[in-house]
Amino acid sequence: MSTPPQSLLPGTLEVLILKAVSLGSEHGYGLLLRLQVMSRDALVIEQGALYPALFRLEQQGMIEAEWGLSEKNRRAKFYVLTAAGRKRLASDLKGWRSLVATMDLVLGARSLGLSR
Amino acid sequence: MRRRLRLIWRAWFGRAVFEADLESELAFHLAERRDALVEAGGTPEDAARQARLELGMLESHKEACRGSRGLLALESLLGDLRYAGRGLRRSPGFTATALLVLGVSIGANALFFTVYRAYVSKGAPRGGGRACDVVARDRTGAERDSFSRAEANEIVAAGAGAFASAYLTAEVRLALRQSTQSAAYGRAVSASYFRGLGGRPRLGRSLIREEDSVQAEVPGVVLSDSGWKRLLGADPAPLGRPLILSGTSFQVIGVLGPEAADFEALQPQLWISLAALESLRSRNLEDPPTYGVRGTLLPGISIEQASGVLGGLRFREAGADEQQSPVVVEHRGLLSAGDAPGIRLAAVPVFLAFALVLFVACANLANLSLARVAAREREIAIRLSLGAGRARVVRQLLVESLVLSILAALIALPFCAGAILPLQRLAMRPIEALGVDPTPISADGWTVVIALSLSVIAGLAFGLGPALQVTRRDLVVRAGGEGGRGRARLGPITLRRSLLVLQIALSLVLLVVASSLGRNASRSSLQQVGFDAGRILDAGSSRPSRELLRRLAATPGIAAVTTTSALPLAGNPGRQSVRVAGRSEALDFRAVDDQFFGTLEIPLLRGRSFVAAEAGSTARVAVVSAATARRLWPEGDALGQEIQVLAEASPTGPATAGHYEVVGISGDVMSDWFFQGTASSAVYVPAAFDERAPANVLVRAQGDSDRVLDSLRRVCAVAAPSAICEPAPLSRWLALQRAPFDVAGSVAAILGGAAGLISCVGLFGSVAFQVTRRRRELGVRGALGATPARLVGSVLMGAASAVLLGLALGLPLCAGLSVFLGAKLPGIVAFDGRSYGVVPLLLTTVALLAALLPALRAARIEPRTAIDEG
């Protein structure tokens, strides 16, 4: 059974892109497909939002771009992660996991858990 | 960071590449997506449409991509610049006026700063370092920058760890005997001086270390380029040529090129060794010389560290037995660090005058721009109502004023750089006439930095007020139309008016100061001196002798010869305490021989002059000037009165203490400083010529003074071979005294004229603008029967009241300045009647004429068309 597609939590697009780029050099459209596959089609990423985010990350030095040829022999811009990007991804992941754990704790609580 | 800058750089300057890349990246996305949709079973056309739909608004994505590269800011800046360019092109009159006004005021200020920096401010460059002085600073902060040889050597030895090169130097003036006698200006220096001077000797060599302490049999002299030209007439083979300097034979051992410029205000003509100077002094029975210690610091050493290195040194000050002054290092300009504080103080009013001109320029341009933006207020109000942020509109208007001011600075800079040298020449003319070349100063990187900084300040100063004023929220209502035309609002009008009033006030201050200075300088004209300063020549011998006097008396062209202890017009001879009629006084004494009054043709109004016997016996008699007599004995007769001299012998005054009887009253002369006017403390006592006492020989020329000057030089060369001889008419002293007043007067006149003109341009623009704005109202009044004269009058009234308010504000400012100047320089006429009368009248007339021209247009308004336009 497939879950209906979900929209992104605000502020999470960049970390998703970083993760997708971290798996290997890829062009923008490929990154979109990658994210779709990785989320098993659960995430809908607005196609237009992808490119400004890529430009922003490139401007910040998190990713680097190089022109190359795609499988279908088309000229495409390929992105790779930089050292700074790798660091940022690690710290974002850590932050995300701690947020999820905290959210789980709160949302999964059955009682206040305080005993005298 | 570098990466990011590279990306921004690429985005800015590889704009086309950036856009093409963005385009192909999005095209690639569309193509891939279309292929995927075709593979899923769609037709190519449907797939392409679907792909475009999914990607969404292409242009807005592109915009977002540009935004993430900082390109939007650039785009809006470029937009602002284009907007400014269009606006300025549309009003060429305003643009040209603004460029002129700003260019003149920014250029003048940059020029002043450049000159000030060169002379006073820190860090004249020398041999790759910055020039430093060593000074001993006592507890009161007073500085001494000359040291005995022993002290100087001690400083150099102690400073070895701080100085890249340190040297000893003393200014020298030597008598140069050629066919006639003249003076040579130079410096005695230690050999290390030449290390930092730059360039190798063009011919021969410079001084070597051994020559610092050991006097060669024939001491060497090194000539500068200026010395080679002035002293040897650019002789092609100068090496080994003998020069007789103050009676001693020297020979030329080297000539330096013009690039070897010293960082003193005056360029030396020659250099001699320390040993040579010391032996000259002792041979001529003079005191041993004192030296300045200068140099450059080692790289990485600050003046504080250098002072620390010298921290252990303490020198005892003369006259203060207990006081020990620490030695510190200071940066210097062309003037020595010791002179700088005085000059800095004197520069304050000059700086203020220059700043005032820039201020007037800014006020004027603020006024013009206010009129200009007010004319565009509808457009601005509409833009504000349509949602443009106030900040955005203000920024646009500011960019416009900044473009103007920066452009003006860039145009002014070459003029400023080109004007420095001619102006320096002009100001230094009296010094060049003495045969010495001032060190040329030139514009440098700092001039550019200062001009651009000033332009930014000026641009903000005149742009911000109008921009804020015109974008005020309450004005937005006007776009609705109800107040769109007709009466101007209170805000801009009041601001414009206040600026105009301020400009007129400041122009008045500058012009009155200029006029007062000029009037004071002209008071020194020859008729008012009391003797013919052009025909009375100072023989200029540093060691006059009886032989010289005898030969001069026999020289054709010389009508009379006299000696005096103190030259007239060469400053105060030094006052002496006396008691007169029971009061204590301080009077200026001059010891003169019996020929003095006759030679200078100073009339004896009453009583008699001295007789030869009195001069020989130093009799206790005195002659006082008429003004002195009036001041000391206001009611009684001065003749026969007594002056009691309290102290014993002074070098210039009476030889003995005691009671001196007044035997004569002479005509008034200006004998000290011209700005002190006729001397009212002048007392003459008799003294025969004495070769041991300091004395000056004056002669009265008959006929051509220039020919007599030549004779004087020839006679001096024969009669006093080792003495300096620089004969000059006394008018040269007068010119030297006048020079600072002349320079200050011209500067103030130019600045005041510029400020006045700028104000008039402002007034013209303001009235013209007012007539345009009030066109409809004036038309209606015309239709209702107002005569043209009445209409013109009503426009003029506004201008006239601004001018009068300006005068009302400016005159008290002038008066305050006059009181201040009067207190500082008691001799000058601070409240010069003509300056206070003529200048305001002139300014008012010119200002009203400037207002009248556009006001006349009010009379030509055709009521029908004016009302129809409404």
C-alpha cells in the first residue's frame, strides 16, 4: 500500500539535496528522481524550487558544479558535494535526528512519567 | 570566501555566460522530463506541455536563481545608476552647475589636505621608510629638536636598534665668494644622511664616514642639482672645482641628481661634513653648532617602540638645572616635528575656511536638488503610492547625488594635481627670490583618497536631506491630486530658505575676512612705512667692518651709509624695561649712529639728531618717535624728559643703564612688524660702529637700486671676504612680512568669491524655480490687475528677505571673528570699515541681480495661458 505524497517540512529541502548529492555526482533532474526514489515516491518536491536551492548551496560553497554529458548525451550540469557540504550534511543530520528523537519522546508519551 | 567572491565576480562580469548556463540547465530539465513522460506513453506534444507545467513559472525560477547569487542587488544598483544618468542628462544645466560647484570645492579641499599633509602631517617618505625626528620633550610638553654633537652622537648610538638610518644635520648659510659675494644655503650632515636620500651621485661621490670627524686638508662639498645650477651655472665639469665658502677653500667632490630630494621644506644647495662645519665655526669664533637628529625606522618598528629604545636617554635643559627631558621619536613632514604644532594651530582657521566652502557648496546643491526633486514630487509620490519602499526611492535619489559628487571629484583631481606646484611657486616666491628652492610637493594616492572621501560625504550631505524631505509619507496624499499643484508646501520651502540664508551668511564671512586681510596687507604699502623701503638697502654683511663702511661711503651710487643695531622691518629688536614718568614701560631700543636719520630720510620733527661725538661716547641721550612721545607723555613736552634704563647692556639697545634725556622727536616709521603699524615704542640711542657688536649696515641708493646691489656685493667680497653678503632693499623684508597675509588674503578672497558665486547661482536657481511653481498664481494675479512691476516685486521680496536674513546672521559671525583676530594680532585693524561696508553691499547687489533675472520672467507670464495650463 502506498502512502499519499507528502509536502516538505519547511527548511528541509537543502538537507535533502545535500544527502542526494552526497550519493554521487548528479544533475538537477537526476537529483529530483533520486529523492523521489529514496522517499519511495512519498515526497513531492516542487521542481521549480530545486534550482534556486542548488544555486544557493553552490553560492554557500556546499556543492560544486561542473558541466558534462548525460546518459542521453545531453549537456548537463553535474553537482558534487564539497568538504564544507559534507560537514554541513553531518551536522544537519545530527540536528535532524535529535529533533526526531525529541518529537518521538513527546508524541509517544503515555503519561507525564513523573513519580514521587 | 574567495570561492564566493569568484562566483559573484563570474555572475557580475560573466553575465551572459551565467544566463546561458541557467537557460541550458532548465532546458535540460525540460527535455529529460519530456522524455520520461513520452516513455510513460504520452505524445511528444502533451509531454512537452506537461513538463513545462510541472516546472512552473520559468521566469520566476530564473529570478530566484539570480537572487541567490546576489545579482538582484547588482541589478537594482545598475538600475539606479541608469535612472540617475537619465535624470542628470535630462537637466544639463543642473548637472553642469553641480559638477562645477562640487569640483571646485572638493578640488580645493583635496589641494589643501595635500599641502598640509606634505608639510605637517606624518610620514614624508624617505628611502623606503617614513621620516622621523628625535626631540627632547620637557615636562611642560615643550620640545627641543637640536642637540649638541655629544648628545646627538649618544642618540644615534642608543637608537641603533630602532633606526634603519639616523643622521645628524644642521642648516648652514655660507658666504660664497665668486666674482661677487653671495650666500649659499645648505646643510652639514653626517655621512649616513646620503644612505636614505635616494639615487647615486650623478658625478663623483657623497660624503664618507671618516669626514664626520676628521677635517680634510681641502674639505669636500657635495652639490645638489639645484646648487649645481644656481651656484655653478650648471658647469659641465664641476668635480674638483674650488669653492670659497665663508673664507675657507672647499672643493666640489660630488653632484647629486634632481631625484635626490631632501625632505626638508627647502632644498639644500650643498652639503658639507660635520667636521667642516665645526672647524668653520671655531675659525670664525662662533659657538659650536647644534644638530637635529633624523632618520627612518627599521621595518616593523613603530615610533613608540623607537621612543622606548631611546627611553634611557635624558638630557639636562639649559636654564633648568634639575630638569631632565626624555628623548622621543616623532614622525615629520617637510617641517620638523618641532615646528609642526605651531603650524597645525595656524592651519585650523584655513581648514575651517576650506571646509566652509565645501559646506556652502553642499548647502547650495541641497537647495538646487530640493527644487529639482520637488519638481518631480508627483512622480515620486505616485511611485510611493504604488508600493515602492521609501528606502528604495531615497536610495535612488542618493545614488544620483553620489554619481554627481564622485564624477565631480574625478574631474577635479587632475586640475588639483596640476595646480599644486604653480600655487606652491606663487606662495614661495619671496623665498625663491632669496635663491633657495622649496621642495616641490605633488599629489599622491592620499589626494585621491581624500577627494573621493570628501565627494562621498558631500554627495550624502546634499542628497540625503532633499531625498528624505520629498519622500515623507504625508506627501503621498498629494498623488491623490488635491494638492498636486498650486501652493508649495511648507517643508521644502523652509529647508530651502534656511539653506539659502546660511549660504549667504557664510559667503559674507569669507568675503569680509578676505577683504580685511587684503586691507591689512595693503597697509604695508611703501608710503605708509615712513621711509623709502625700496631705496634703503641692507648691505646684508654677516660681519661688517670699518673697512667695509669706508669703501661703501666711497662707492658711486650710494648716497649715505649708516649702522644700526636692529634692522627696520625685520621684527621686534627686543624690548627693554624702563621707567618713564614714574611708570614701568617696555620699549624697543635701537642703537644707531649719527647718520641714521639722514640716511633713512626720517624727519626730525623737533629737537635734534645725534652728533658724532655722542655716538662715539655712548652719551645718555635718546630720540623718540612722535607716536612714542605722544604715548609716553600725552600732555607734556617730550623734549628734555628722561627715560630711565633699568638693566645693563643689551645687544641691541643702550650700552649702559641710567637716565637718558630725550633730545629729539623723529617722524613715525613702521619699524617692527607692518601689522603693528607705526611703532609707538620706538627709542633710538646713539652708538658708534663697533666691530664686536652685532650691527647692520644700511645705505641709501641713488638712482638704480639694482646697480647699487651689484656694487654692494662687489665691495663686500673685497672688504669682508669670509662673511656672507646678501644685500637687499628693505622692501624685501616688507614683502616677506606681507607674504602670509597676501597668501591668506588671496585664499580667502578666492574661497569667498567662490562661495559668493555659488550662493548667487543658488539664488538664481531658487527664484527661477519659484517663478515656475507660482506661474499659475502669478497669472491669476496678473489677470486680476496686478502690474508686472508688482509681480516682479513680490517675487523679489522673497529673495531679498533671504539675503537680509543671511546678512543678519553673517555680520555677527564676522564680528566675532574680528574680535578673535583682534585679540590674537593686536596690530591689525580687525574692524575694517570698508570691509564691513562694501562687502555686504556688494554681496546684496550681486545676489539681488541674480534673483532679478529670473524674477523678470514673472512679468512676462501671459495670464490666459498660465490659467489654462492650470
